[in-house]
Amino acid sequence: AQSVTQLGSHVSVSEGALVLLRCNYSSSVPPYLFWYVQYPNQGLQLLLKYTSAATLVKGINGFEAEFKKSETSFHLTKPSAHMSDAAEYFCAVSRASGGYNKLIFGAGTRLAVHP
Amino acid sequence: DAEITQSPRHKITETGRQVTLACHQTWNHNNMFWYRQDLGHGLRLIHYSYGVQDTNKGEVSDGYSVSRSNTEDLPLTLESAASSQTSVYFCASSPSLKLQNTGELFFGEGSRLTVL
């Protein structure tokens, strides 16, 4: 069964520092992978997605993620954190069911950005 | 603009009562989903629908039901609310989730349910 594991439920960085949020997936076939962001009291919104095109995927707000098949990883990075990046981030993998996909989410990583 | 709305946004109820959470989308998406969000568990799929009259159980469907009588709405019903169902519930929709055309999910803002 396909699943995702997010390492670290909480990550804290200084403003201007590198952001690295880790995600590993388990999948018997090449997966579709996603990162979503949830700001306080809001629903989730898509940051970026990997669908077997380029392995380095660029998303909104300066985030990017690299698909590494050898490491079964899809880590999310941003070179320089802003205060506005404080949110919860979810990695997700698509799982096939009857010819259709549905998304399976990781437990989430809460990012704190301090001055 | 098209959107997805959930109501109520906040509800407190008592154990044993029936509760219905509404979800309405104006995207005209065929696919709709209900997730619950709990600390340490991320989002877990409760029920989903790929079109009118189609409903399917997710990984945590016990105690919940859905019905799909039109494209726009997928109400979630808790038949007899339990304290374990205290959670934040998110509705989402998607235009297409076929393997060859994986799409993204569009989420509502959530409904916070407290069962006392």
C-alpha cells in the first residue's frame, strides 16, 4: 500500500534560513506526490506536485521539491524562510483504487519561523 | 469565482445526537471527499464520491455516512455522535483523479465539531 512519512512533526527556523521539510514515500510503482500547505484556520491548498515529468518541481511562494527515486523521498525546500511561511505542511501520495486516484496524506509538519 | 463551502464552521453537540455537516461546491467537480484532521494523524479519508449516486468508504468510515444526490453537494452525517468524532472535518473536490490525469484537491475551510 502506498503511504507517506513526514519526519519531524515540528520544525523551527529563523527568518531567512533554509527550510527543509522531509517526506518519504512507499510505493510499488512510480507515484504522484504532492505538498499542501495549511495556514491557521484555513483549508489546505496545493503548493506543488510531482507527476513524473521533471524531478525538480517548483511551486508557489518560492517552494520547491525534488523527487529522488533512489531515496524514495520528496523533500520540500525553500532557500529563505519568511514569517508568512509559518503553517502546517502535508505531503501526500496518490493511491490507485478502481482506476481512480485518491490522496493519502502524511501526518503533517508544523513550521515555525522566528525573527 | 467557483468555491467550496462548508457549514457549520463550528458546532458543539452531545453524544448520541445525529449531526450533518454540509459541503457545497460550485466547481462542478465530479469527485468529492470528506477528511477528518486530528493531531498526529494528518488527514484521514472518511468517504468519497466520484459522481451522483456514487459513494465509497474511506479508511475511517465507521459511524459516518454520505449521500450524493447532485453534483454540488456531499453532506456528511454522523448517525450517533461519539466523543471520538470530535475533530476538524474538511470537504474537498477535484475535477479528475484518473491515473493518467492526476489533479489537485480543492479544500473547504473546515468544520470544527465538538462532541460532549
